[in-house]
Amino acid sequence: MPGPGPASVARAADFLALTKPRLNLLVVATTAAGFYLGIDRLDTALLVSTIAGTAMVAGGAAAFNETFERDTDALMRRTRSRPLPAGRMRTATAVWFGLALALGGLALLALGANWLAAGVAAVTLVSYTLVYTPLKRRTHLATLVGGVPGALPPMIGWAAATGTLSIEAWVLFAVVYLWQMPHFLGMAWMCREEYAQAGLPMLPVVDPSGRTTARMVVLYASVLVPVSLAPTLVGLAGRVYFGGALALGLAFLALGIQFARRRTHDRARRLFLGSITYLPLIWGLMLVNHG
């Protein structure tokens, strides 16, 4: 029996691209971490429902985002090859695909986990799609808003595992939220010319000197250091995590300070690479040294 042809494979790849799989991987990973930190005894069915439902909602949100931003995506080199700006997919197809994923994911979370997890996922979907996405065209403050849906996935996992949104869930939210700012600003500084060409007023675009961008990087990285120690204080992690989180936080802050002193592409790249190294390491420490 012959397998799928090249056209079918390409079509499937376009639908996968619409879900932003690399970003979705981070969503799934932090959701799973929140779930693990909250659960007393592993429930495989609950875990699968939580992960699959969250991935579906995140994929639907990404599809909506790419639908709304198809015109600006067409103006940037790193996004112009996406299915919609490249003309390989109709807008209506992307909308229906996103709707099916989002509603299916919410239903799976509600029925397979609990209504609280589904509610947090719904807030993530709405805030990302209907608040953050349109704000990106209007103000650089959209980044602060976009950090909210970006930091909610561990709360979905915690809610699914415990049925609550206790202080531990908010600590996990705070760590991810604060991490996102230096992470995104480092990337935005490297891509500021493309953002400007697309008419998106990201902070590095409206702040051509980079002074305000640098201050924000250092501010959020500085606050992240003590906040990242909170998991030990609330009983989520032990002393090994505390020491590791302190060392990682100071190293991440040092990269931010280096960028602030000389706002070059190379130092922004180091900050960005440092950010994508920091997060899995700190989560790994938390999971291994779970209190």
C-alpha cells in the first residue's frame, strides 16, 4: 500500500507549522513540569489529557495568531515562509483548524482533567489571541501583556494535578513571566529591523539607542534572581535547587548587564542563548530536587 504523496506530506507540514511547534514544545514542557510538581501520585490518563489538551489549545492559539498576523509576517524574512503569508493555505482553513484545536483542547482539559485547568487554558487562549496579538501593532507594552499567556502553562499543569491555584502555582507563573522579558527583548533587539519594517512597535524599535531596552533587561533579570528562589521557600524544591537557581540567576543577570553595557547583536544573541539555556536548567533542578 503506497504511503502519502509529497503533496500530502507538505500539507501536513503546513498544518504543523501553523501550531508553532517549537513554541508549543515550551508550553507542553512547562505544563508537564507544573503537573509533576503538583501531583502526589502519577495518574497517566490525567497527565495525557492535560498535556494533549494544553498542546491543542496552544496550537489553536498559534493558528489564530498567524491568521491575524499574516500581513505583517509577509514583511519579515523569518516569517514570510509561513503557510499563510506564502499563500499555501487559505485563511478560512487556518481559522477553522485553529478553532477545532482550541475547542477540542478545552473540552479535553475540562473532561479529562478539571474545569479549573480548562479555565486557565481559556484565559491563556483569549489573552494571547484577543489581547496580546492586536496590541503588538499598537504599543511596545504588548510584551508585558504577552508575558501573561506565556507564563500560564505551568499553572494549567498545577491546576490539573491539584484542582487549585495555590501559592505554588503563582510562584511558577512568576518565574516564567520574569524570564520571558530578557528572553524576548534579546531576540527583539536582534530582529528590530524586521519588526520596524513590518510596522510593529516593539521596544527595541521605539528605543533605537537601546537604553530603555537594556534597563528593562537588567530590571527583570534582577527581580528574577530572588523570585527564582521562592520555590524553596514555599516547599516546591530543596536546598540544591536554591543554590543552583541562585547561580543560574546571577549568570543570567550577568549576560543582561553585558548587553546593557554594549548593546550589540552579538551580546543580544548571547543573552537570548543564555535565556534558552537558563529555563530548562532551572526547571530541571526544580524537578530533580522537588521538595
